[in-house]
Amino acid sequence: MTDVHEDKTKCPHCGQKMNKWVPPLDANWSMAPQLVCFNDDCPYYVNGWEWMKSQFNQKASYRYRYNPQTGETGPLPVATPHARKGDIVE
Ligand SMILES: [Zn+2]
């Protein structure tokens, strides 16, 4: 039996395998690759649109991000469904 929460390469919100993603130069993160869930049906991402609209009246969302170097997880802000996809390396 596999527990998706123990596999850090899978998104804990939708269970999909996350993509390797390299932060752009303008980001404040190190250039170390991150793992990001780019599933457009991921509840974390889908609910993000609603949340940003209700909290900030902004048309934006965020995707689930995991830093394998530090173990840190957090949101990756996106303004469109295609945002950040150009930085996927795998
Ligand atoms: Zn996900």
C-alpha cells in the first residue's frame, strides 16, 4: 500500500506526480530545481482562483511547490493557467 503523503514527488492535494521546475532569474529563490504540481485540476490550484478573488479581488492563483533541498513547501503564484509552465525542465 502506498501513502501519497509519504511520496514527496507527488502532490499531496491531487496525487499527481509533480514536475521538476527551475525558478526564473527574477525569483528570490535559489536556482535549485523545485517540484511543482502543474495539474490544472488540482484542488489546491483550482481553489486558489476563488480564494484570491474573495480575499484580494485578484485574478490569480497558485500551484503547490516543494523544495527538495530544504523540505520547504509553499505556493507558487500564477496569474494565468500557462504561467510558469515554460520553466518546467522535466
Ligand atoms: Zn496537485
